[in-house]
Amino acid sequence: VKVWKERYRFRWLEELLRGEGRGDHAAHAMCVCDHPSCRGGMAEIRCKDCYGGELLSVECIVRDHARNPLHRIERWNADEKCFDSVSLKSLGMRFYLGRELHPSRTCPRPQPTPGKNFVVIDDNGLHEVDVYYCGCGKGESLSVQLMRMKWLPSTGNRPRTAATFNVMRRYHGLSLESKCSMSEFYNSLARLTNNTGDPPPTHYQEFINLTREWRNLELLKRAGCGHTTTGIDGVEEGACALDCPACPHPGKNLPPAWRNVPPEKRFLYALFLALDANFRMQRKDVSSEASDPSLGNGLAFFGEVNAYMAHLEKHWDQPQPKSTCVAHDAVNTPDKEARGTASSGIATVDCARHNMKRPRGVGDLQKGERYLNMDYMFFMSLENSDLQEFFVSYDIACQWHKNIWERLQIYPREIQEQNGQRFFVFLVPKFHLPAHIESCNINFSFLLTRYVGQTDGESPERGWSNINRMATSTREMGPNLRREFLDDHFNDWNWKKILGMGKCDSGFRDVPPNSRVLGKFFLDKITHYVPEMVSSRRDTLDQERTLPRATLGEWRATCVAWESDWAMPNPFERKRDQITLASVRFDLAQEGKANSR
């Protein structure tokens, strides 16, 4: 930077100023292009998007942009000694659709688009274009002809606005990565068009609808819904959500006899889940289900809304007992009001091992963190799973798991039977556990539970840090627009997690590309933690050598018995009261008093 400042900065500034004027064309008043049809008109027009920036005549610039109607054009103002922005439409250019049907010429019966001002939104601004579509009978409808030009029409019937696929992809990617809002992105396009305080007529509402339609089309396309015989209406709930590929999926990544493994191997085919609620993701009481129709009800992470709301309405009076642990707000104040909101937040069921959202595992909360809401998301996220063993993490699992099987009775019989044959282990996430009472720290601890490895159960918290950046923009949305928006971001979150699983370290260069299944992330973890595991194991063995064999054997037998049957005595429970500083001082005082007599 220092070298640039000293040697290049002023020279580059001169070049910028040169580009604001006529440059090398200052001495040429007439067009000097070498095209055979050039009539030598005034050289006063240039394109900001074409390379070179030559000054051409009106006829030549229109001819050269017959297939580039969205380039930005400037006209030299001799009086003001500057360039003014103009449109190709104002220069007399017409843009014809259906060229693939008439390769050598335009349609013999071109028809103008409805209205006088057809506007196309591109990633370099908003453009008025004089569009004519094929009207000779060979072409499809106007909206289809626009789609084949890679322009997304604002409506299927007599559209007057369209957005290019490029700007749709640009905003989609920018939104997913930077959480840029629609209004911010649209305003940037308006300023690219005119940044002098006189913005073009707004097409923001059309842009909102177009981005929503684009997200939905991309969701359906990526889920393969365009190749089904049943069409979009036949897509199952949750089918458009990216599922965690590293979790066990019978019929996909499990051996045929996975159900018949001995008890000590069942954990290999267990599913780790984590539940949590987020009250930053509120939605204000604006719009409604009727005025904001859904484009994908239940297709991804949010479950089918009508069934969910009907279930809540039917069982809303279900009682929720007070906490027998510490005074958890989530337990003791489930009906806490959030004024002015239609949704007080969202809750989710995540894959606890790989930090990915579960299909049909997300839902809106109406007030607080009611068991009624959490139960529904939990059981719905498991409905399509054939697995039999589950480790479930929830920051109030010590209370929530109580009476869960009684609460299960309000669900359809098939869900009752399905979950009645499963084995569940309920735990509290590691970071949240110290806030619980002592018995919870013993009975719901990951560290004292077999077969969980180093799982911490805090995966939803990591996901919230990503999606919380959308809280400001989504709280103003209608109910279904918000769900579709969050579905899209959750899918992108899962996609980036999947990509992270497949990235390989340089140590795998000699392995064929299709065999590189170990991600760099996991390789780094193994490289870092295996030596620590070995060191910790050695320290444990050294400590055990200092203990009497009989005592050590008795301790191990007690642990094995408790791990096999939790009804057996818990070896981690304290057998006597904890010694405190106050009790020691009291005992010393009593001892001193006795000695003084």
C-alpha cells in the first residue's frame, strides 16, 4: 500500500478522471467504427458494460446491443461536458424474444409487451426495455418466452416486470452468505441506476415476489421435484430438506443386519438429537396465513402448518407442571407473553453430532417454551425414521422427559406405537448442566453416560449464531414468507456442513477423489485429540495403580451394574453431605469450646 501511495495513486486518479471524459475520442467527432453498415454518425454514445468504452453513433450502439439490452449506456453532453445516462430504449432499440424460433430474422408478427414501460431488474440496475415477443404462433406464452431468455417474469399473465436469472442468483447467494436483506439489495440496484437522489420508479414489491418464487423454484429443482411423476403436489413433507448424511439412515448407510447387533454395539446405530428454542427469532403480528399464501407448506424444515396449529389449538390447555429443578423460566413460565408478536420465536430439533437441522423439526412458538410445541416437533422429526435408539439433548430435559409418554397419548396411534418400541436417553447439554441441581448433574450428564463420546449437546446454539442475523428482517415478514425464507437458510446451513465433511487434507492426495470420505475437519480433530486420549488413558492407569485392587474392582462392578440398569445404585451420587468451609469452622469452634472446659 505504501508503494502504491507513493508511485501509482495520482497516476491512477488521472486515469479515472480521463474515463469520465471522451479520452482518446476527444479529437474524433464522428463514429470511426469499421462496421460495413456504419454511416459515420456523431460519436457520442458509449457503453459502460462493454470492454473498451469506444464512442459510437446511435445507430452503431443500437446495432451492437441487439442481444445485450441490459447494458448501461451513456451519451455525451457537449454543453455540460459530461456523460448522461440514457437507455437503449430511448435510442430506439427494440428487443425481440423468440429468436431461437427465427434464427435468421425476427418474428414476422412481433407483439409488444403489455404496458408502455417493461422493466427488467438486472445485477447492474433497473432497465426499461422495449420488448417484443413472438406472436406468429410458433412461440409459447409471453411468460415462457421470458423464461427462455433467462428472465423471470413477475407474473404469468401479462407481465410488465422481470428479473434476470443473474440478479436472482446474485441476491440469493449474497443473502445466504451475508444475510443481506431484500430492501438493502434492491436499494443498491436503484442507486446503481440513479444515484443522484432521483431514483427510478419502485418495483420493490415485484422484487419481493420474484425472490420468493426463485427460492421456491430452486428448492424444488434441487430436491428433484421436477422429475417426479406425481408433480409438486405429490412431494412428501420434509422431502426438500437436506438431511444429515453422516447420521444413521436405514437402507442408505447401515448394514442390512443393523437391528440384530448385541446391546453393546447398538450405539453405533443411535441417533443423537438436540432441542432448543430461540426467542430472538420473533415475528410481529403483521399479515396473516390468508393474505400470505404458502408456496411450500411442510416441504422442508417447518412442518405442515395447518396440522401443527390444529394440534396446538386442540390441546392448548394441556397442563405443564412446575420445575422440581432450579426455577427454569422455560418450565415455569410457558405462557409468557411477547407483546405485539404473532410468533414469540422458533424451536428446532437438530442433529446433535453434526450440527444440522432435522426435516420437519422446526416450528413457531406462540408464547413461551411449552412442552406442547416441543413434543410435536420432536415426534414429527422422528416420524419417518426406523431407528430404535436415541440420545436426546435438551437444556430442560430433566423436566421435559417427565410424563412424556403420558403426553404421547394425544398423538395418533401409529406414532404412539412407533415411539413405544424405542429406547431414549435424555441428557442436558454440557454448558447448561452446571446451572441444574446436583441430581441433574449426575443423572443427565453426557460425561457420565456411555456411548456418547465427546458429544456436548449444544449444537442448536451454534446454529442460532448463524440465523440470528436474520432476526431483524424476518420479524417484519408474513408468516409463510418467513417460513420459506428460514427454510432456505437452514438448507444452506446444512449444505455448508455437508461440504465441510467432504473437504480433504493434503495428506490424502494419493487417495482417489471418489474415496476421499474423511473431511479435513474430522482429520484435524483426530490428529489433535488421539494423542490427548492416549495421554489421558496413561494418566488414568497410573492413578489406578495407586488404588487397592479390591476397591477398584468393587468400583468398576458398581459402574457396570449402573450403566446396564439405571435402577441400580448410582456410583456417582454423594454418600455423605458435602464438607463446606462454614461447617469446618463450626466444627473447629465446637472443638475449641470443648477443649477450653
